[in-house]
Amino acid sequence: MNRRRLTRNRMGWASEQLSPLSELFIEYASRCCRDASSPALDLGAAYGAAALAALHAGCYVIANDLDAAHLAVLASRLDDTSRPRLSIRAGRFPREIAFDFASLGAVHASNVFHFLTGNQLDFGLRELARWLRPGAKLFVQAATPYQQPFAAFLPEYHRRLEAAMKWPGWITKLSAFSSHRQLSQMPRSIHLLDDNVLSAAARRAGFEIERVWLYRRPDLPAGLHLDGRESVGLIARRSHS
């Protein structure tokens, strides 16, 4: 049975069930992040489901979250074998954390990007391209407009797409478009992304797109279901240049 826990900072809930995107990240990191000089970064790790799975697969992991209490829960779950391979880095991405140039072997960002403004996304992606080793991969999962709480926003979203707006999914005040019963678990503002918008942002930062697709996460509550396109996944490679 899937277990979900509310986050402490009104950023939705954290799932113990790995998404298809997270599973692909762990498979990749288990081959490329087994050395302390090439760790995997888990952005917005929350209580650490993906970080724990990567550690159990033998990876060196840096776990980040803006709430240090979430990371303390993660640290408390470690066994003696995994503990030496985990580093903790609290802070809000992208402005409050930084890493050395070409020092990371992979980055996992699950349900982080839809909390960032357009400017923060552009800056954050450029930073990730600097931090990753040449050829290393970025794994992103984010919310799309195609979720039940955002259904009333879809006509406006499509109007913005037709107007070729750079960030058509930015909603300054979510309550203006939604009265969904789970609204209290969401932030005031949200940035809904799709495959085209997310891949365009990654390309601007210098990433090479390996795969981008829309899907329904297996752990998504039924109350968020709409048409099977509720999440967007992106796998991109930091160029060698």
C-alpha cells in the first residue's frame, strides 16, 4: 500500500512509492554515482524516499530540502552501511545552495520545479548544468496543468499557449482558479509545466534532451486524476562542451 506524508511547509505531500522517473534515476545513479567524487544530488528530497533507494543501491547521495526537519527524518532512517554515503544540504534551490563546477554525477528533482518562478527555473537549470559533470544526467518530474484541481485553469492555459507565452503555466494565485478540497495542501502560487515548456527551458540552459513525456504517477491520489497527463518527466544530459 502506498504511504503519503504531508510536508511541513505546505508543498503538498511526499510519497514512499517511487515514480517511473525516480526509478530511472536510481537505475542510472547506481551505475554512475558509486564514488564520493561523483555523488547524486536529490533536490527537494523531503523525507527521502528516492535518496534512500539510491543509497541502498550503493550510491553516494547529497540530499537537499528547504526544510531541515525533513532531512533529519531521512537521516534517522539510515543504517550503518548507508550513513557514510549521505550528505545533507538544507536550503532553497536555486539561490541558497551551490556546488562545485562539474562535481555531480546525477541530479534528481522530483516535484520541485513547479514551485519555482520562470526566472528561478532558468537560473536553476543553468546552475545544474554547471554542477553536473559533462555527460551526466538530470531527472525531473513536475506537475502539469492536466490535474483535476487545475481543470478550470486549462482554458486560460491554452490561451497562453496560443499567445506563445514563455511560461504559460505560472499561476500567481491558485485559489483564483481552483477550489479543490486539497487546495490547503498546496502553495499560494504554482508553476504548471508540460513537455514542451520544460524541454525548451532545459535546452536554453545547455542540456541535451534524452526523453520527455507526460504520464500519470502510480502514487497519485484519485482526486487529482484528469486524463493521464498529470505529470511531466524529463531526462536530459549535460553537454560535453
